[in-house]
Amino acid sequence: MGSFEDHKREVEKLARNIEDQYDIVRTEFEYYDHTDHTNPVGEIDVAGITEDIFDIYEVKTSHSDYCYETAIDQLLRAGEYFKELYNEAGQDMTIGLYLKIKNEPIEKLGVLNE
């Protein structure tokens, strides 16, 4: 497994590499339960945001099957959370799910729409 410092470096490197594609790039932020805003339900490694796109990137420093499966679960959970949030706000938003494993290209796992 990769170290915390290694993960942080990979997150920062990815954010720099994609920053020209988005209006806003955020790294390592928690998101909270809709009803209890004190209860974090997950963390996003990197998000790229434009007016109608919210792309979520999960970064892993290990190539293990466990890390891959965990990343997919994290991405799906976050994607569904933000899809619901934007739908409730009446905002059309395309949500892209991406996986970045150290020393590998970015892998697009899917897109969630309404």
C-alpha cells in the first residue's frame, strides 16, 4: 500500500494536470449527510467542476484488486450522492467518475446523468 505522503503527492499532481480543463479544481474534501451536516459520509480526492460538469477522481497509489474495488465503491457512492444533490436543486449536471492509479493513465469509469 502507498503511504499518506505518496497519496498526497499523487493527488496534487493530478490536480495540476487537470486544472486547465475546469473552472474549479478541489482536492481532498469531505462531503456531508444531507440531513445532518455534521456527519461526513465520504471524501473526494479530486473534483473538477464547470457550470454543468462535476468530475470526481479517486486516487490510489496501490495496484491491488482491493484498492481498485474500494475506489469503484467510493466513486459510485460519491457520484450517487452528488447526482441526488444536484437533482434536488433542479440543476442539470453531468457527473464523471474517474480512477487514477499511480503510474497509470486516468481511467474513466462512467458518467452519471439524471
